[in-house]
Amino acid sequence: MPNLTVAVLAPQGYAKDLGKMGTTSDITFYNIKKGTTTVTFVEPTRYPEKLSSLFFSVSLAYTIVLVVDAIDAWFGECVLMLQCAGKTKGLIILRNFISPDQIAPLITGTVLEAYEVIGKDVGSLRESLLHEADRMAFREKPLSSGSGGAVPVDHHYNVKGVGAVILGCVIRGLIKKHDTLQVLLTEKTAQVRSIQKHDDETARHFPVTASGSR
């Protein structure tokens, strides 16, 4: 199941039109699925109130969608965060009559210099990112079974008769059913009893696009 994880840095409310809302806290997840292909959008819901919200969203993502409504402090902080995180893949959507020439001096020499400036509507953007997930899955191969993996957890809860259920993203390596994982920052371990990707059972999970999927 190909998946692409995308950080959506945009005015509040933009991401809700991209997919079905999932869990929400400091960050909110939205998901779309077409056949076996999925795209997970991560929104920094508590930014600019909490800078960590922006950091977490950017850190989880393989690619970025940056929607620019104004050249202001919000835009400047996003540029700095993307540069510090080394996010070299992304799209820029300019609105409110902002032109590429206006932002060019502000992104020259940064990772955003390589981003594509587009004018797509939400529907076209969804289709484009689903296509990108398929393209990346065709090109990438899973890591070997001995590579291990890492899963940042954003939510967890207990289910009677099942145990602890965690929601998160595989951002590195390979996670398989029956694997034993260490629970950082403790010495405890946990066995993976089952794995679901977008509500579908699977025996293993790896970040096809060097990102994660839920």
C-alpha cells in the first residue's frame, strides 16, 4: 500500500478540504485513499501558538505543501523551519496575488528554492499527490527485514482484551507483526500484535516514500 506523508503549512482550515480528518492534538491528520494508495496530510494545528506543532508536522513529512497568503512572520518562520529540517521536496501555492518574484529573494539559497510553485485547486492537488505516492512506491523498495524501525507515537489508548493501541507513523526501517520494540525513553518493550494501515490489516510496514503512514 503506497503512502505519502505531507506536511500542510497553510492558513487554518485549508487542510480539512484535502482529506478525512483523523486524530488531532497539537497536530491534526487528514487522510485520503484511492484503491490501495493513500496520502496522509499533517497540519500544525497549534502553530503559531506552539512552535513545536510546526516542528512535529515538518519532521514527519516526506514532502511539503506551503500555502502563502502573505509575506509575514508566519511565512518567515516556515522558511526557517523547513531549512533547518532539510526538507528539499515541496510545493508552494501562492494566493492573494503574491507573485513568485516577491518571494524569490526570501527563499534564495534555502531548500525552498527547489520547490515547485503551482496554482492547483484542492482537487487537483489531491490527485497530484496520490500520483506521487504511486510513483514513489514503484521506485522504492522496502529495507531488509533486519533493519529495525522507528515509530513516533501521537496517540494511544487501551482496549480490553487487546491491550495498548498506538497511532503513529513508521518513519524509518521495517516494522513487522510479532516484532518487539523498545518504548523510549524507558527500558520497557512491547510486542507488535497487529498492524493496520488506514484501517486495513497488514503483516508489515515500511515507509515506502521515506516518510510514514498511519
